[in-house]
Amino acid sequence: MKTKSFSQKVYSALKKVPKGKITTYKELARAVNSKAYRAVGTAMNKNPQGFLSGGKIPCHRVVNSDGRVGKFASGTKKKIEMLKKEGVSISKEKVEDFGKFLFNLNKIS
DNA sequence: TCGAATGACAGCG
DNA sequence: CGCTGTCATTCGA
């Protein structure tokens, strides 16, 4: 495994998330063996290589540990609708069965 | 409720 | 080029 940048690892982990599932900044940060929860979102925001640019980074599948969608580049509400189309139950701006749709990147035992 | 920690970027000198 | 402030967050007291 080559020494990838922190952000690069985050993208790779996020790409692993299947459709209809979501993940949290905390899990992503843990996937890269870091605790820079903020850096995960910040790096994405600075690198809009997400689904908007024809990329493969489902930034909209990333939510906060509280189940909140947090903030998104193209509009938080927009992501909520997308997630709902994927099958995720969201109320207002918060995921209901958040833990149920959560995808374990680290597959914690 | 508030502050600290952590990674990256923009602005300023 | 180097430092500071801010940010798509989280945790502990």
C-alpha cells in the first residue's frame, strides 16, 4: 500500500460505500487512521471531484455522527432528497435509521 | 454549552 | 516562505 495523502484515503473509503448506505465523518476519519473529522469534509469541499464533476465520490452519503447531514457544497437539502431516493429515511435534515443505513468502513468488531 | 484537537487551504506580510 | 484564521466535526467536562 502506497503512502497516500489523508484526503486520498478518505476518497477511497468513501467510494467503497455502496448505494443506499451512508457513512459518517467519524467512520471515514477512522478508516484513514486519523481523527481529523473536519479534514474529511474540508478536503472534499476544496476538492469538488465529487459526483458533481462526474467523479465517483458520493459526498452526499456522508453525514455527521448525530445523524445530521451537516453541510454540503451543492445544498444540504439536495443531498437529503438524493439519499431519500436511495432508500435512506431522513426527517427534516436528520437521518432516522442513520445507524441502520450506516456502512462500517472499518467493520469494527 | 464551550473549548481542544486535527488536516487542509486562503490571506497577509 | 511562514504564520494565522477558518472550516462540510467530534468528544469530554
